[in-house]
Amino acid sequence: MSKRRICILGGSGFVGRHLASALGKENVSIRVLTRNRERNRDLLVIPSLELVEADIHDPTVLRKHFGESDVVINLVGILNDPHRDGRTFRRVHVELPRQIVDICRQTGIRRLLHMSALGAASDAPSKYQQTKAEGEALVLDANSSQLATTTFRPSVIFGRGDSFFNRFARLLRLAPGFFPLPTPNARFSPVYVGDVARAFINSLDERDAYGRSYELCGPRTYTLRELVEYTTEVTGHKRRIIGLGDGLSRLQARILERLPGQPYSYDNYLSSTRDNVGTTEDLERLGIRPTAVEAIVPGYLGNFGARSRYNEFRKEARRV
């Protein structure tokens, strides 16, 4: 029996690396399209993985690679728009999914999995959430007897290499005894990246998944303040967390979005004004027992702080 051929867009990113690694244990061949092959050569240790340098926005390129595949997985997404006007959000979150759907139909792809986001909605406050919702709708509307589609809506994703806990750990290490935190009461249901990867894999042949969207949420809801305070405990970087009110949160976002790398943007602020929470029902429906933050985060954040504190939390994680 020949291996199923899976083409991943966004496979060199945080979720993509974990998904590719998990797929490497399955009876499949994996093709990851990336902008820079040399920078991501470490992925080649994964069995049956082919790493291809490609422009995913070029329809000719997509036709070639989709034509040599059975399944397409789209993980491409951005958190910030460098133009701050929504143009790049639309290109990545709307125009690319539309093109992927069209080319899947042209090349006879039978299965398409797509990463959306919890909180994505046409009436959401941020352009990120609005464009994510539009792209998700395009994929779900394409579901048919010829092309089975499924979308996934995760809350904030954590795990080794994440851009959430790791970013706060770095910022806390540099903070001068206190840390000004925007929207401290924003609420999240963090989900483990390994559970997200398993949700994609478990849904591949699940007929009940055709044409539906899955919310991917962890077993507990936290405020942003609670998550940042937890980060200080794990790393040992004791800082006074100063929660900013709405006005100062807006001001901070306006300032930081103009810095190199956009560490925080006004659109990020708008996204955080809507709770990013849900239940574990969809993960459990896919046969996955959701993993707790406390069972995973100390294992990689311990490198940022006191070793004794890391060992304490690691012991606690083993008991979870």
C-alpha cells in the first residue's frame, strides 16, 4: 500500500514543526513548502519528509505540488500586519485560502485541513480575527463530495518553541523590577501544541470531521495576568505585574507597533478585548485528553530562570 502524500503549507512554523514530527511516525510522506530551505534543514531528520523551497502565493507552484499530493494542510497565518491597514492579513488569511481551495479542486485533492483561530468572527474587533473568519468560511463552504474540508480554531497554543510563554519569559528577564501588562483580564484557554497536532492527524480519516470546525482548548481558563504571573514563578524572574487599564493598553499598543518587529500592535490589543476561551469537548471528540499548562511549560521555561524552581515545577508536572 502506497503512503499517503501530505503537503503542508506553514510546516516550518511552530505548529507545523510539531505536526510534521508527529506525522513522521505515521505511514505517510510529507512535503513541507517553505520560503527558506536552508534555514529549516533541521526538519529533514523527520522520516519521509521532503523540504521544498517555494513561493506559496504562486498558483503555478501550488498546482505542481498539490498535483503530487493527496492531502493539503494549511497552517499559514500571521499575528501582525506590517502595513497596519489589513492588506497583509487579507493576503495571508483570505486570498491564500481562496487560492488553495481553487487549486485543490483543479488538482483533484480530496482532503483539506485548515488552521483558523478561536475568536475569528466577521464582527470581531480586530482585522486578524475578521480575516481569519473570512478564510475559514471559504474553506468550510468548499466542503463537498469531491473535497472534504475541516478547520481548527485553537486558543493560544503553548509548547516548546512557542511565541507566548517564551516571549513573556524573555520580556520578564529584561524588565526592571516591574512589568506593565496590557489587558490583564483578557481570558484564554491555552491548548498544548501536541494536542493540536494530534487533532489534525486524528481528523484526517474521520468522516464526522468533514465540513466542520473544531475548537481546540485546554482544560483550564486563565486571565492574562495569571499566565504572566505563572511565568514569573516558573522562571524565577520575580517582577511586579502592573495591569494597565484600557486607555494605557491602547497607548502601549500604539507605541509598540511602531518598534522593529512589532512586539505588540493595536490589532493585538483589539483581539485581546474578546475572550479567547472554550471547552475541551472537541478535543475529546477526536479522542484526545487535553494537556494542562502545568504539565508542560516548566519543562522548557525552566531554562529562563532558577534551576531549583524549574525542578520544583517539573516534579509537580509529573504528578498531573
